Amino acid sequence: MDLFDAEMGGRDDQGLDAGGGWSWCGVITVGVLVLLVVLVSWLLGLVGRIL
């Protein structure tokens, strides 16, 4: 993983990578999506218990 390897900018070397590594942008995006799914699930469970 490279801190400066986001899709919008990134480093200047234009070489092709052999593997499909994760950028920090991708890791943060997946983390936020997982937290959002957990939060929505928790909220729906809370509403279900109230009603």
C-alpha cells in the first residue's frame, strides 16, 4: 500500500504494477462503507425493538 497511490493523483512514475495493490483511498472507502452498513443495521435493529 502506498500513501500517495490514489487514483486522482498519485506518483509520477507511469510504470505498470504487476499486482493489483490497494491504495489508501480504496482502503478508506471500503472502511467507511463497512461502518455505514454496521450503523444502518444497528439503527434498523433499534427501530425494530422500539416498534
